[in-house]
Amino acid sequence: MKDHVSKFQRIVIKIGSSLLVDPENGLRRAWLDSLLADVANLAKGGKEVLIVSSGAIALGRRELSEKGIDLRDGFLKLEESQAAAAVGQIALSEIFSETLKGHSLVAAQILLTIGDTEQRRRYLNARNTIATAISWKAIPIINENDSVATSEIRYGDNDRLAARVATMCSADLLILFSDIDGLYDAPPATNPDAKLISKVTSIDSAIEAMAGEAASIHSRGGMKTKIDAAKIATSSGTAMVIASGQHQHPITQLAKTGVGTWFDPNPNSISDRKKWIAGGLEINGQITIDAGALIALEGGKSLLPAGVTKIEGEFQRGDTVEILGPNGHAVARGLAEYDAKDALAIVGMKSSQISEQLGPSARSSLVHRDNLVLDG
């Protein structure tokens, strides 16, 4: 029987709150034990495995409810989510550590915030920490540091965080375990004729349109964040699969059956710096361009003001901006060479006019080609 996982060497596995924690009964311990047994088998076979785990908030809610603080129903305030995460994270890390120890493996807990992936220096530090843990044969257990996050906590963001981790560590495969076995061409809960899409070679507008929204207070990611994750992962050369995690031993099940939606990686390799740009989660502004500028970008050129038709957002120089084509769809992203105010001042100008507007030290491009990555 074909093993659909064995050809990959470095594998990132993302598990969501709805799989890990039952709101009524707490941690699904038997399921987690079976997953970690699968992880141990992969590690003993020479594979490098990283786990991105949700569940700290959901588990913290459950733990606190047992102490008479009932947080099981409804949405939490930011500070309540942070405190629940602080409680749940301790319990979750202890369980991962003890279970992996039973397989003669060491767990390495790594908590990340968005700043750790969006700021280049912190990104490199996080990447080096993960790489060192892997070199020591430890199993990195990675989660967003929800207990100190300053923006609204979105449970589903761990899909994109997992993709960011996969690109950060140059993983070969990202597995997103879900409560559904992949992407369907219609909502399977309401349409009995919905068909599972087993393979996606490129993510176009039709694929994005199939993504639904979120499902519950414990898992707000839905299919949309999984498609976002696929765009991040595949653009950097990492294959991805969305598969059901409802079974015991879900990795073994996936390896045997291959059932899920598999996303092909982009065959055109890019530099580590461009992987960081392509995988960015924070978009600070948008630049709309005309057809001529789009052709220039596709030919490997920088984005010049002459081809820009609109600037949106309050970005600063060095911030990540999204570049939209004439039809309004995203075609690229990159690092802005100008603050938004100055960018607005030179929209549509030829290179010879820019220095007259902003002075002799002005740069000729709005986004330099070395800091620009085309979508897809």
C-alpha cells in the first residue's frame, strides 16, 4: 500500500482546538495519545516533526470551569482569553512533554507572537531556535503566545501560523488536521452532492471562493484560513494537505489512504528573504497597478510609480504592502520603499519627475524587485 507521507522529510502538523478539546469533557486524551504515537513512529523513522497546536484557550476554559469559573459558553473578552490561555498552556505543555517522554522523545515548547514572524530580526531568531531544537532531535511544540497577545485573539489563526512556521523551517509538508476531510466544491453539511477536491495545483479565485467561514466559538478559523495557509506554504515550496483528524492515529490514516485535499508546492524556489515576505501575515497597505506595470513585474522588474493607479493604507517604509492588478485581485506583495504619504505624492510619475517632487535622494521604485514576490 502506498504511503502518502513517507516521501516527506520535514513535516509540520497543525492540530486545532476542536480536535484536541471537547467543551464538555475536556482534553481528548486518547486521541492525542494516538497522534503522538504516530509522531513517535515518524521520528523513529528519521523524519523531523514539528507540531503547531491550538487548544490552550479551550483547555483553560475547561480547567477553570471545573473550579467554578464557568467560561464554557459565549465569547471571551481579550483579557479573559489571555488568562484562560495562561492556564491552559501549562496543562497542555505538561501533557505533550509527558506523553512524548513515554516514547523516549523530548518536547520543546516554543511560543510565538505575530511580531516573531513579521519582524525580520525576530523571525531569524525564531527560525534559529526551531532549527536548533530539531538538530537536537526534540519535537518542537509551537503555539501562538495567546497569554500576551495584544490584538484580538483569533483561534483559527494557527492555520496561518502553522504555514508561517512551515516556511520558516523549510518544511517539505504541512498537514492541517481538521474536523472535515478537505476542501469541497460546495458545503458538504448542506449539499449531499458536494465533492471533495483531492488535488489543487494552483490557488485561483475559484478555489478561494469555495472557502467558507468559521464554525464555532472554539474554532473560528474555518476553511478560509486554511486556504490562506495554503497560499503561504505553497508559495515557499512547501506541500500542504487538509485532512480529517477525527480518526484515532490520524497520521497513520492519512499515510494509508491519502484522503484529503493536497496542495502542490510552487516549483520555483525563492530566497529565504522572499519566503519571509511571501509568508507575511500583516499587510499594511495596498498598491493598485495598471496592466503595463503588471507585465513589468511578471518580467522581473521593480514596481515604479508610473504604473501605479491607487495607494491605500497608512504604511511606513519597510512595511509589507499588497499589490493589486487592474482587476483588483492580489498579484504580489513586497516591502514599501516609501511611506504612504510620499508614495501618494508620486503616483503615476516617471522616474525623472520623482526627484523633483521628493528631492535628489529619492528612490526610483515604490517596491524594489529584490523585496517583491509574485503570488502563485
